[in-house]
Amino acid sequence: MKLPRVRAVARKEFLHVIRDPLSLGMGIAIPMIMMFLFGYALSLDVDKVPLVVWDQSGTATSRDFISGFNGSRYFSLRGYAHNYREIEGAVDTRGAMVALIIPLDFAERIDAGRPASVQVIADGSDSNTATLALGYADAVTQAYSQAVTIQQARRISGVTVRVPLDVRPRVWFNEDLESKNFIIPGLIAVIMMIIAAQLTSLTVAREWENGTMEQLISTPVKGSELILGKLLPYFAIGMLDVFLAVVMGHFLFHVPMRGSVILLFIVAAKRFRKTLA
């Protein structure tokens, strides 16, 4: 293998890519568009779930319970209903995904220290969101129930009651629990693999379509030199795409950039080289 031949083929391919807007667009614009579209479309986060409330009790106690939902970042109170027909209409029109029904004797039972039941209705057409929303509703209810229990015990005994178990969770590697922090880096790898395979296949197919492959075969250029020379320009374009994707992920999607940037590009270059091969 002689480097001047590889350099000549690579230079030819570089000039062809630069002079062909379609090839340059496929190599740079398409990965960025895919990154933008998939980055905003793919999300596993469930927050601001639309909520409607049917407060049959209409007391300060029930409003205190509702405030736990209204103050949570996982729910967004969209309005109040007065019957099941209004709740059904809100769910059918996508105005609400979760409905909270508080019974008439809610405040009386809470004040008397007796168990009180509330109903939570979730739209099951999106099973994943409904499951998470029900879990959030249960967490809000448990927090309110615990606060009421402590308050009643303090009122009866006159002694401040402390919770025996204090859980202090700590999340590693994704403290905000946002799905974009692991979806965006995965998208970068997937998009780069797709583009690399597509571009390298098109460059060989283009030679056959233009009728220039026979001319390349008739030259002293060996097969390995031809392949390597054709891969070098697209390897450089791929690394440029990785740089642009990382910049988009950090500044557009606010994905934190931690660790060694040099190591990131070394790993990306090795993966891109294996994909091209």
C-alpha cells in the first residue's frame, strides 16, 4: 500500500463531496436534522400530567389534600369537574389524563381519625404514562396521609411524633432523572452508525452509476488503497458530525458534559472506524 495513491483517492473524494451539495448535505445536514427531531420527539419523562378534580367535600381539608397535587411538578391542575360525565369528557378530549374524586365525607373522616378513600381515574390508552401517573398520585397521597397521622398523634398525645424511618435518596450519574441525559448520547451513536454505513455504500454505488469504477480498476491503485482513500473523507465528515452532535446535545438539549472530551472523540473515532470497515 502506497500513501500517495491513498492520498490521491482521498483528495478526489474530498473534492467530489465539497462540490456536490447533496453529498455534503447527507453527510452533515441529515445527522443534525435527525438529532434535532429525535431529540425532541423521544422522551420518557412524565411530568405536568393534566389533572381534573371533583371535590365533593369542598372543605379546607380537601383543598389541603388537592394542594399536594397542585404543588407537585408531576401534575398540572387543569380544572374542576362536577360529575363523572364531565370527567369522561375531559379524558376523551385529552384535556386530562388523571382525575381525582374526593368523596363527600372526606373531611369528616379525616377529622375523626377514620380512614378515608379517594378515587383516582387514569387514562389507560397510554399505559406507561398512566402507570407512572398512578405511582405519583400514590406518593402524594402517602405523603399527605403521613402528615395527617403525625398531626393527629401530636394532637392526642401532645408530643411531637417523629417518623421512625427517614429515607434520603441520592441518584448517581443522572441526578435530575431526565431521560434526555441518556437518550441524546445514545442517539449520537446510532445516528453516526447509520450515516457512516449509508455514505460509504453510496460512494461505491456512485462510481458504478457514473461509469468511473472501470477507470479506477484500470489504474495502478489497489483495492485496499481505493477503499481506504474513499473512507478517509467520510471518516473526517463523521468526526465533524460527532463534534456538531455533542455541541447540540450540550447547548440545545442541555445534556451535561462530564469527563474527558478527548477520550470521547477517541472512542467515537474507534467506533466510527469499525462501522466504516
